Amino acid sequence: MSEAAGQMIEVEIVYALPHEQARQKLRVPIGATIAQAIGQAGIAQRYTGLAARIESVGVFGRRADLSTVLREFDRIEIYRPLMADPKESRRTRAQSAAKSPR
């Protein structure tokens, strides 16, 4: 075990749905990963099917791996899959604008 065994840090987990936001602060051991913190929070059990969909996470808006080691006061963000490809949506809008009379 490391010399930091038994010491804890505070982190926050956020998950946003269209009509609800889940925010939870928790204390995790120093050296804990994003995956461990999500598991400890139990957030995946509260939202049906979330555990199977957690593919994209970040810390303070920057993408991160589930194996990323956390630091004090990190905010873990669980991202939902995009409903549409932004590039394709932009192309469609541009084509529609080009076809419409001015």
C-alpha cells in the first residue's frame, strides 16, 4: 500500500439528462480512478442502463479515460451520446440555406 493509504479526497460527479441533473459529492481514497468513483457513487444503478452506456467521461470539460486517477475537488462529468453528428447537422443546415430563396 502507498503511504497515502487511508487518506481521502473530495470529488463531484455530474450527469445531466434533458430534464434532470444529478450531482453528487463524495469522498474517495487517494489514487481512486474515475471508474471507481462512479461505482462508489452508485449513479449507474439509479439510472437504468447507464452502466452499459458510460463510454465518455471528462474532468472539468476535458475528456478523460475511466482509468484516470482523480485529484482533490475534481468534477467528473458523465457525457451522454450525441443525438446527431454535429458535422452532418451543419452540412444539412448549409444545404437547406443554399436551396432557400433569398
